[in-house]
Amino acid sequence: MDSSTWTVSIDAGGTFTDAIARSTAGEVRVAKVASTPDDPSRGLSNSITALAEAGLPIDQVSLLCHGTTVATNAILTDQLARIALVTTRGFRDVMGYRQASRPSVYSLSPERPKDLVERRARIEIDERIDSRGQVLTELTDAEIARVVDEVVALNPEAVAVSLLFSYLNDEHERRIGEALSAALPGVPISLSSEVAREFREYPRTATTVINAALRPIVGRYLVRAEGAVGAAGLTSPFMVMQSNGGSVPAERAEQQSHQLVLSGPAGGVAGLINLAEEHGVGNLISLDMGGTSTDVCLVRNRRAPFAREQHVQDHVLLAPTIDIHTIGAGGGSIAWTDSTGRLRVGPLSAKAVPGPASYGRGGTEPTITDAHVVLGTLGGGELAGGLQLDKDAAKSAMARVGDVLGYDPEETAEAILAIGLAHMVQAVRKVSVERGLDPKEFSLVPFGGAGPLHAGLLLRHLGLKSVIVPKQPGLFSADGLLVAGLRFDESRTVLSTLDSENLEWLAEWFEDAATTGREQLVADGVPESSIIATASADCRYLGQGYELTIPLDGHDPSALASAAEKFHAAHEELYGHSNRGETIELVTVRMAVTGSLGRVVGQKTNTESGNPEIGRKQVRIPGVGNCDVPVIDRSRLAVGSKVDGPAIIQQMDSTTFVLNDQVIVVSDQGDLIITENER
């Protein structure tokens, strides 16, 4: 009798929904189905059905992890819920003037960013707390009743409450929240003291507002998703990936909706850290290229980079997030000519429907995918979901811009690929060269459906150390969800100098936050032995306007005291100078508590050698010309196999293309290691 259990992860992207299941016996089942943007829960259900058809025993599934773009899409498409905002009298227009900055400072006709909350729906309340957390103006029951009546009259789908200095004293916010909950049963109420207990008025208020505006959307989606999962027969715990690189149980994800904005891409970075450990390397750059966009992340010493805030559209979110740089250049990015006749690529995408012209689903616009089909680097085999690419349709699409440029289809395709590649190179340089780091000291890990297609080109253009193509690159982000584990974050603005008299109470805060996090993760089913608490602090020289996040070796007074030297060193590395005689101010203290639900068993690798070549193709290689290139079935490549470029490596979920004078070696883990031949 088979006693193994399975874990399933599903990553819903803009074009495809990727699913992978792993058993404790090392077996793997995979599925890649078309995304359903009109209702992503259908894509979730379809992927579970596809896994079952591939041999997944549904009744043996012990855990389901899910990465979703529902929150991201709601913000990008301005499909947020209708909300009301309650704020201190005199501060209703914080959401209007924001941080008093102009994104397009030299524009003669700047477009005003859209307000997240209509001015009429911003309700002022008579109360006041000062910068030390002391009450200046008492909040009366009569005032609460007045404000509640005004909010109820607006009939909002959710309510945000953000009062001045509530991060120091949340008494007034809690009283208003309790009254609103009683008057509006079933309506989400978001308090800034619970969502973002940090200073800076606009970011804190904006984060609370976005949380409130997302909660009805995310909540409705999770209800549908859990229904789809249940209908498919899955009764296992359901986890949702957050922007911070950790998961959260679905029943709590709705309360933390603002932390789902980078849900999908975060899974890829979790997988990247795991891959770095498997290969014993420290420095990696990920390139996650799907159908709509490309996400780039640089990892040093196997540590994921984190940012304190993220910017989505024109909005600021105070939430710990993996530092990912995103560009609008995916496989489905549309090529077009502007009013001057210049060729452009992206950011508009053909998306899942209708998709690139070569998909044969009604698309007519030329895309990066179509360019590869015309050049011969893609096509000739069956892709995910039984998709056959139509080269004639791709050539017809090339003519839409080729006729303007005076190019034939092949020249047009090469030009489109060159511009798309330039966007990718610029993105990699953004996270490396522009931060003082040399790409030659890093290995690139391309994944997503379109990432490996550009492996050889990026290796040559950037002079990288090597390229590592994972076993299932098109499912890598989904696979990463399984190794991410759960995460609990707590933060608080303290604005305290780093003096000996402050170390004791700061250490007490860290210990309390760590205890709260541990208790929450244990309640979520995480073994206590796997839980790790990591402390950090945002520091600056007294009088500076912005701060650096400094990781701490612990959270006792001695570890806090060591933050001073760490800050000096970080300041010098980033800005080229430090001043060890200056007073250091701790602005915000942070605690991250993480825990794993169990390591995923590695996939069995192929050790049997044979002839992996399944054919040959005429390919037009940029900068080289037409070449006769072997097509390799990746499933036939055994550990230790060597393939000389140029070559096309085909598999169900992605295609890898390497150039002449490049070589592929299959690692012990089954990954492809691509390097330049020694000359």
C-alpha cells in the first residue's frame, strides 16, 4: 500500500496557471493550463483536474500552496472595492496631496494620480493624539456615533481607519473599529495600527486604504478558490503566498490582502534560495519571464533582498516585500511602432486571451513569442496544454510592423527580439551594476515559460559566470511555493536613539514580537523546532530623512548594541562614507518569524544515457545567421550529459536555447548548467 503523501503548489500567472505536485517518495506530477482572467478560481480548478489526470492521488494530498495575482490585478486595473476612510480632523486630504511630490516634475501637462478614496468618502473625526502618544483631544461617544452614521450612509464595501499617531497609541482607532464593526456586520474594517504600525502619514494611510479596498476582492476570490479546491476533492490545509516570501493560511490571507501584491513572483525567489543551497552557490540573479512581464531579483550569499515598502502604480505600500524589479517585457509583450515609426516592445501584452498570434486563438499583434517562432527557436513540438504554434500566423503578425519598418518577417522578428533582450539586460543591470555589483560574479537562473529561451543570449550579453536552468523552469515559481514555508511579520516605529538606556525595552519588544509570531505559526501547524525568529532595525544618523534596514544577529541587548557598527558599514558600502561619531537613531524595529511545514523531497533525476536528439531545425541566430541546429528532448538528458551549442532543448513547460560556443552540462540535481566555451 502506498503510504506517501503529496504537496501541491499552484501559481496563477497572467497567461498560464502552473501546478506541480511532489510526493514524499520523490515522485512528481506537473500541469500547465491556460489562465482564466475572468475568474482565476477556474484556472485553479482546471490545474487540479489536470494534475489528477496526470496521476495525482487527490486523497493523499496533505498541503496546497497557492500564488495569486488577484490583488495585483485589482490595483493595476483599478477594480478596487468602494471604501470609506475615517481620519483625524484636518487630515482628510492626506490621500490627495500624498507625499507632496510630482512624479513627472518637468511635464507641462502632468496627469493627477487617481485618488484611492473619493474626497466625499473621507470622514473626519474630532480626536487628537500627539507625537508622544498622549491624548490631546478626547474621543467622545457622541463623536463616534456621528462618524458611524456618516459611514453607514455611504454604504461602503470596506472601511479604513487611520488616525494621527495611532502607531504610538491605538486606543481611539480600536474604539472606532469596534463601533463600525457593530454597525456594519460583515463589512471589513481595517485599522492602521493593525495593518502598518509605522510612521509617515501618507504611506501608512495608503497602506490601510489599499488593505481595506482589497479585502472584499481577495475575500470573494478565496471563497471561490476554496470552493473549487473542495469540489476537486482536496481537503488539505490551503496556504497563500505573500509578498514577503512566506505563506499564510487562506483564512487569514483576506485580513492581510495588501501583502498579496507580489504573491506569485515571491514563490520564484523562494525557489531560487533553495536552488542556491542545492548547488552550493551564493550569488544568483533570477529572471522570471512569463507571458506578461519579467521579474528580476538579485540574491547575495543566499539571502533574499527585502524592501520595507513597495510601489504599485502610484501607490505606496508599507509591507515587507522581496525586492523584485519588474519590467513589461514578457513572451506576450506586443511589438508596435510609435508615431515616429520607431519599433517598440511592450508594455502591453497579448495576455492569455487571445495570446500571441502563433497560438491560433485570434491574436493578430506581433509578440516576443511570435518572434521566436519566426526565427525558429520556438515551435515544432507540442507545448503545454497540447498547444501547437502556427508559424504562418506569426509571420503575418510580423508584417503589421515590418511593413512600416521596411523589414521582412525574419528581420522584424530579429529586431523585436533585440529590443526585448535590451529590456532584460537593462533590468539585470538595474539590480546589479546600478548597485555597485558586477554581473560576472553571478549566475543567472532563468525560469518562467519564456525565460530559458533567452539563456544563451543573456549569458553572452552580460558576461555572466554561468546560467542555471532548473528542471522545470516553467513551473519554478509554483515549485518555490512549496519550499517557502510560513511567515509572520511585526514592526513598530520607535524613533529612539541607539543608547544603552534604550536597549532593554527594545529587547523586550523583540522578544514579545518573536513570542507572538511563534505562537501564531505553531497554531498554523508549523513544528516548533523549525521556527526561526529574525530581527532587524531601520537605522539612520540622527537628522537624516531616510533609513537603512540592518539585519541583527539576535535581539538581546548585546545584539542590539552591535547594530551601530553594522549600520556604519552598510552606510559606507551604499553611499561611500560613514560617520562613526554621529548619533544613530532606530526608526522602526522589525521581527520576522518563519517556519517550514516540512522539506520537499527532491525529484528523481535521470541517470540513463541515450540519444537525446529528436530532430534538427533551421534557426536564424541573431548576429550569426541561419544555422542547422539540433533539437534535444530534455527528458532524455542524463546527469553528466554534455551538449554543445547551438542547440534547442525542448520540454513540456519551456524551451531553452543556447548559442554557438556555449556548452550545457546536466548537474547532479538535473539542472542545466550553461557556460561559454573556453577560447
